[in-house]
Amino acid sequence: SNSGDGNSYGVSKALSWLVLPELEARVSEKNVLIQIHCEKHKGVLMHILKLIDKLYLSVLNTTSLTFGTSIVNITITSKMDDKFSFSVKQLAKNIRVGLLQLM
């Protein structure tokens, strides 16, 4: 059952099954978990962290794991700043667009 409006800070998520980048964002209260599978490029993690900072999220932790020779799996935990005003779908879309500009 999919109930809930995009405005509640309950647990919600947005999935995208594009080939790459593949992105999943989950929100629980003011905490945000972002998982990204993308092509491995020099500086991709720094690019993502700068993008997340622009979206009014404070990064708490990040892990990066190479999968094969050309894919990287990045997991980021962050906390919403007071100016954060995106739905989880908007957040995922903004990160994906930023990643596609890098590719």
C-alpha cells in the first residue's frame, strides 16, 4: 500500500532504474540516505558531495566502493539543513541531473 503525501517526513524513498547512474534516496525525519551506482570517473565523489551541499544537506558519513573496473557504489548519510525543502523525488532528480552533467 503506497500511502502518504510527499510532504511528510516519514520514511519514504524514490527509486530510479536507469542503467547508470542508478540512485536511491530515503528520508527518515531529518536524515537522508543516498545510494548511488554510477560510472567511475575522476572526482565523481567530490562532485556529488558539492552537489549535496548545494541541496542544503550536511554530509555525516560517506562510503565509496568500486564494483568491477568501471562502476562505483557510493553511500552517503546526511542531515537536512533548515533550508532543505525538497521532496525525496526532487532530491533524487537533482542529484541525477548533476551526475549526468558530469558523465
